Amino acid sequence: MALGFLIALEITARGYGLPGPMTTQVQEVIVAPQSGFLLYASMALMMVVLTWRQRFIAAGAAIGIDVIIFLVRWAADARATHGHPFGNGALWVIVAYAVIAVTRRTGQERVLLLKGVGLGLLLVAGRKTGDTWLLITSKTRPAVLDQYVAIADHALGNPSWLVGRMVTATGPIGARFLDSVYTQLAVAAVVVALFQLRNVAAERRFPGHHLVRTFLVIGLLGPGIYVIFPVVGPIFAYGADGGHWAVSNLWPNTPPPLVAPQHMSFDEITPRNCMPSLHTAWATAIFIHSRKGPRILQLAGAFWLIATLAATLGFGYHYGADIIAGVVFTLTIEAALRSLARGWDRSGIQLVAYGATVFAALLVSYRYLPVEMANHPWVFGPLLILAMVSVIYGYVRTTNRWEPKAAPTRHPEREPVPEPA
């Protein structure tokens, strides 16, 4: 099924004269990769099925291959100018273990190793698939709905404009820091996933549910919403980055005026990737899955969520309405995957149905009620927050019930001491 989806996406991309996800991934075997850190993170995921000795060998081989490729490029005066100078070695190692699994392993060992390889390749394929989806949205959706979301955002106090001014006030240091958090979200996810999968090699099996599954499903379903609800973001629709396509240069100093919204044409380059905010969705998933880790992992998960929210709003990539939709979107997917892993029951079905209903209601309200929302912010603002909080509460309450309860310790009753005769 996944292979069929990738092939369909490849064909669609080529129909628009663009390289598809399979093409770009194969190219990175030789050319400088666009995602060097992600390739090493993917290799780390693959290595959860290996012994420590095999992990050291794999890591050493990947680094050695990258050094050799770098020296060859340097000697040929073909250094990486449009990609990372490393990462090819990690991809070579992943492919090599796929070959080893097929040719040198049998039975359960082969299955486990192939699952590890598949996990690593799926993370990379998910990134490539997302990039291709973004290109397709820019080609297939010439009109965007930013004016509707921007007007609806008045009910929330225009948070992108507010946080944008705060980030601008921090200067280049704050911007660089948030950018590093924003761009390395997948690496943060791998850290949490490695904790969850730390016992795979010893137990010879994967857990029923883990973060990587949620990440991939978010990346698979999210771009489909982009096609239905195309939005480019404040910095493009209302900022300097939009050029002559922008309504005017308002972001982040001047909130958009309260006028009747309408569809607006935009270029064929900028992705329509705002509704919902998938960076918020992924950061929320990291936060959820870090809750069962050690204290330092919990703090890291909370930090990454807060920093990602600050970046998505502060860089003008998203509206506040996107953030709310992203949180609801994630909790609904997470509830569905957990239900699938444990077996569907009434509570799981109700939670997923409620989350999907709230998500659909948010999109409908953004599209058809933005003026009413902007004119009555003290009504619709709390309602939007309440809708999100209700899904959070339902998720926490339901999933807590699913957690296995520890059986109380039973103490053997003390036998009566016989009275002396």
C-alpha cells in the first residue's frame, strides 16, 4: 500500500514536471543530500534492531563512507553547494542492511531486520513525500484562503502578529535559535522514538504503538487537508515574502483589516501548507510520547512544543487558527492509532469521532464564519480554545482509562498465635 502511494505520487509529480519522492531519494545515494541529519537519524532508528557491536560497525561505516565521498567531491572540485556534505553514508548503510536481511538472514531475524530497515526508510520517505506534496499544492491550488483565516484569527487576538513582534525584538540570536528548533523537529522525534524502541533488540519485537507511527500518519494525512484548505501563511499573504502577491506588507506590525474575505490568487511556488499546522501536530506528538520517559525527556518534549509554537507563529508561517487545528488533528490521529494497537472499543470510537467532528467544525467555521468570529471575539475566541481543550480533556481522560492498573499488593494474613495451655 505504501509503495503504491509512493508510485502514484511519483507519477503525479512528474506530470507537473517535478521530481517525485522516489527519484529524490534515489538521487541521494550519490548527490549531496538535502537532509543529512535526517538520514543519520533514520539510520539510528534502523539500528534499534542491531546489537551494540553491529551498531558501532554501522556507524563507523557510515562515517567512513561520508569521509570518502567528501574527499572525492573535494578532489573533483564538486563540493556540496545545494545540500549537506554528509548523509550519503547513512543511506548506504541502511540499504546494505536491507541486502544483508534478504541474503544473509532467515526466519524471525530477517523479519526483524527488515522491519528496522523499513522504519528508517519510511522516515526518509515521509520527508520526501511531504516535500513532493508541498510542490503539488502550489501547482494545483492557484487560489488560497488566507484572508478567511486571517479574519477569523481576530477572535484569537492575531497571535502570529503578536509573537512575530516578540521574535523580531529578540534579534538574530532568538531567530536563529528558534529556526534550529523548527528545522530539526524530526531529529527530536527520533530521540523520543529511540527511547521508546530501546528494548527492541533484546525483546526481538517492536512495541504495538510508538511515535514514528504517529509521525508518518500525520505526514500522510496532513497534506490532503492542504489541498482542501489551501493557506500560505501570514508572512506570504500579508508580509514582504509574498512580494506582489501579498495583500499588503502588514506582518508583523499591523494586523489585517476587518474586511470581507475572499479567495486570493498566489504564485505557483509557495506551498499551501498552513491548515493545519503540521509542525504543531508533530511537536504535540513528541510532547505526548515524551510523557512516559525520564524527567529530562519530559522537559525536552515540553520545551520542543513551546519552542515550535513560538517559531511557527513568530516566523509568520502560521495563524493561531492553524495551531488549534493542528493540536486537534494530532490528538485524533493519536487516539485512532492507540485504539488500533489495543483493539477498538466504544471509548476509542467515541474519542476519534469527537476529535474528527471538532476538526471539521473548525475548518467550516474558519471558511464560512470568519467575519462573525472577528466581530465577536469574546464569544468565538473562548469557544475555539474550549473546543481544543475539550479534545485534550477527552484524550487524557480516555487514555488514562486505557493504562493498565497496578494490582494492589496482597499481604498474607498473620496466623493467630496459639494461646499457651
